[in-house]
Amino acid sequence: MPAFYPPLFGALLGLIIGSFLATLIVRWPEDRSVVGGRSACDTCGHPLRAWELIPVASYFLQRGKCRQCGARIASDHIATELVAGLIGGLALLVSPDIDGLAGATFGWLLLTLAVLDVKHHWLPDRLTVLLALSGLAAGLFSLEPGLPDRLIGGIAGFASLATIAAVYRMIRKRDGLGAGDPKMLGAIGCWLGWQALPLVILGASLVGILVAISWRWRGQSVSADSMLPLGSLMAVAAFPLWLLQTGSGGALY
């Protein structure tokens, strides 16, 4: 089989899954059914036909607008599809086997949590638990890192940020971290193992600094009270670490 087949399959699968994730990201915070009912324009309710639901292609065929009412299709919808496709392609490029499919699942869950955190400052417990359980399940299939490292990673990830949040609250008399952030790091630890946790925090910190610099460059104020979505920052750091970890045969640290 040609070497480009697995990543191509991963990219195409990612585009399809990305379309579903983009819909989930829009509907879930509004308490609307994600799977029930026919897909329709969020502005006018126009039911979408099959050719209007082709990931990425439909967006360009319709010039980014609803055919019925002319309302613009949110650009973050196609961005979610494209990023999901990239995640699937990279995961199966690095590991064209079950490990790659597992890594793609890791990336798609991280993507969903990251976008929800950016848009709504919300890390749903159900999705975070699914991230953690799927990571532990991957360890049962003897995928690296091993299950003991993943279990320790889950406990250490949650406990470390929960302790920091408690100390901060005690000293500053206000919350410094969201309630979902410790759970998010614990879930990431269930995938990458405890050894990778410092790298996740380091990576998230570097991405956060870049975000703050971009805010200042655009004229936005940045202060100690500025809210940065830590869950999203950790997600951005975690998937590249999985790629490096898997590509190096688990010898990243």
C-alpha cells in the first residue's frame, strides 16, 4: 500500500468528523440536539441538502453563505473541519496503524474542548471524562506509554493543578483557574503519561505568551486579570507532544 494512503484516509476522515464536531460546538452550548433533526441554516432554518453538507467543499461552492437567506456561514465551522482533517492526516502519517487512529481521536477530542473553551470558557465534564477514559483504554491495548504511566498521569495532572488552584484561591481570595482545567490536564495525562505533564504546562505557557503578545499587538489590554483559556492552551500543546512522542517511539523524555 502506498505510504500516502493512511494519512490521506486520516485527513478525509478528519474532515467528516470535523463537520460533526463543528455542529456539536454550535449546538451543545445552546442545549440543542447534536444528532437529532435535519441539518439546517442557523439563521433561517433552511434544510441543507446532501451536497450542502460536504466538508470544506460546500463552503466554497456556496461562497461562504446560505443559499436561501445569504447569511454568512461562520468561518470557525470550516476552520474546525480543516484542523480536524490536519489532525487525522498527521496522526496517521506518524503512525499508520491503530496507534495513529487512537492519536487522531485524542486530537479530535482536544480540538472540541479547545474550541468550547475559547468560545464559552467551558470544558464539559462529559467530554473531559471521555478524553480520560479513551486514553486509559488505549493503554489497555499496550500502546505507549503504558497503562501505569497513564494512570499516574491522570492523577498527577489533576492533583497538581487542583492544588495550585486551591493555594491561589487561599492567597488571593478569588479563583485563578477554571474548575475544568485540572480535569483537562488529568485527562491529557491519561494519554501522554505523567512524564509529559511538565512539557504540556511549558508548551501551554509559551502559547499563552504568544497569545498575550498578539493581543498587545492588536491594541488589546493585557493585565494580570486577563482571562486566557488554559484548557485550550494545554490542548494546543498536547497534540504536538503526542506526535513527537509517537514519532520518537515513546522516547520523548
